[in-house]
Amino acid sequence: MTDRQSERMTRRQALAAGSALGLAATGMVGGARAQDGNPAENTEVEADISRAQTMKPGWTRFDLGYARITTVLDGERPGEGPFPTFGMEQSQEAMAELMRANFLPEERIISYFTPVLVELDDNLVLFDTGFGEGGRENGFGKLVERMEAAGYGTDSVTIVVLTHFHGDHIQGLVTADGSPVFPNARYVAGRAEWDYWTSDEAKSGPRADNAELVAKLLVPLEDQFTFVNDGEEVVTGITAIAAFGHTPGHMIFEIESEGQRLMLTADTANHFVASLQKPEWHVKFDLDKEQAVETRKRVFDRIAEERLPFIGYHMPFPAVGYAEKMEDGGYRFVPASYQFEVAAETEEGAQ
């Protein structure tokens, strides 16, 4: 057994009680854990059993070959919807019918925001950064504290990958005074994404506010960025894939280790029912809506056909699952449960 394999077994055993993916996927927290992953006081649990049963830890972890994957909930937002943000060219009744068929409220929605950490070889790679400290008063900006609860300090991140430049993905990169939150990291983003948001077209376009945010937060850091194109590697085992439409340079990423693969789909699909079961329906936040439709179908056709697990930034936390192709051309989201734990145990048993 190698040192890496031994280390992986030890760390998994230490984390098994509270961070198993299957536990988080159920929304149950045995032994009573608060939403930040820390133990809750027994008096609180005894006083409010129903609350304890619905609380979720703020991070989950599993192994993919020799890679260690951790999803971290930066925050969640309840609100009105999904119509007309999703299915904006459809009728409200069409959306209501879809929600009823999936046992969901017709006019209420919860949106999740989930950055991902990938520990691979000598790198700790963070994909997207959440809302940052400016979002904390609204219940967001929990990435750093939950990373620390998961055992990662901000100084341990070696690479920050920005899948695209919307505010809920980039604002956690720097503090209010512009200081880097991840001081030892270099930054990676898509070449086309940078070129668009720093262009005159973006600055005078319908999302000029977002271009201003990019100018404020990212442009001063340009020298620290490496830009990637479709098919290029961030590091060995992490490959960029163009998934344009949501933004002009939106990128997704394939993680591969020891023959096991995982897709990080970012904002290709932003709702686990509306975006997946009806991939052709338009979404307000997609800049090029028809291109976004084509991208959703291409990406999730592949995920379904190859039976690949994926993590979607806005999927229900812990944001990990599979896509099953439906007869009508849509996809059904299948949350992951204990697949990765069984795979890891099988691998260890063979060693």
C-alpha cells in the first residue's frame, strides 16, 4: 500500500461519521450536526426535533480515484419561482404543471450555491468562490468558514478556477479592500470569458453591471490569471470544456483520476427539474438562450449516455448526481447516495 493510499484510508475513516455523501444527500444529520457542520447542543435538538431532521451540514466529501472531492455550500436562497426566471417563454401554468409532477411547490424555489474543492496530487483546486463577505448579511459567503470546518485553510488553495464571471461565482475571490482571499493561489478562467467581460460590448450591453464587477474585482488581478480554451488542462486530470451560452465563455470541467470521471457542470443547468427535464426552456440568466439550450443538450446527453456523475453549482446540496435521459428528450436528476463510498471500499479491498 502506498503512502497516499494509506493516508486516504485514514482520513476517510476519520470523516466517515459526519461527511459521508449519503448522509448529506438525505438531509439527515445523525448525532445532530448544525448547518455549518459543527455539533449542535443537545438541548436545541431535543427542543426542536423537526428542525434537526431537516438541517444539512455545510460540506460533503468523497473520493474519485486518488482525487478527493469536497462540495461546500456557500449559501441558499429561497424566493419566488421558478417561473418566470425559468421557462420565461412558457406559461405560468406549464411551469406549475411541471412542478406538481415533481412534488415541488408551484411558486416557491430554493437556489443553492456550491463551490467545489478538488484535491489532486499536489494541488488543491477551488472551482468558484461564492458571494464572498459582502453576501454574509443575506446568508451567503459561508465558503471560507465551511472550508475550514472541512479541514482546508484559505492558504492551502493552490489554484482557483472561475467557471464564468457572474457575481455569485467571483465575489469570494477578494475581500472588500481587494486583498486576495486565497493568497497562495493562481487563477484560471476561460479565455473567451475574459475577453467578453472586459470588452466594450459587455460594458455597454445588457449586463453592464456585471462587466463593472469584473473590472473592479478581476482586472486588477489579470497578471495572476492563466486562460484556458476548450480541451486544455488546468492540471493533469482536470480538463476544460467549452459550454457557452449561459455566458459567452462559460466553461465546465472534467475530473479524471484512476479511470474514474466526474463532470463539474457549473451553470449549464440551474434548476434540477426546470433546466434538466425541459432543457429547451429559456432561462433569464442565460445571455445567449438558444446557445445555452444547445449546450445543455450536448453536455447532458453525454453525461447520461456515459453514466457520468456530475456536480452542478445550483443543484440541491450536496449538488452531486446523475442525469437519466427521459423519453421526451429531457433528463431526470438522480441524486448520488452511497455510490462513491462503495467504490472506495471496493478499491481498498482489492489492494
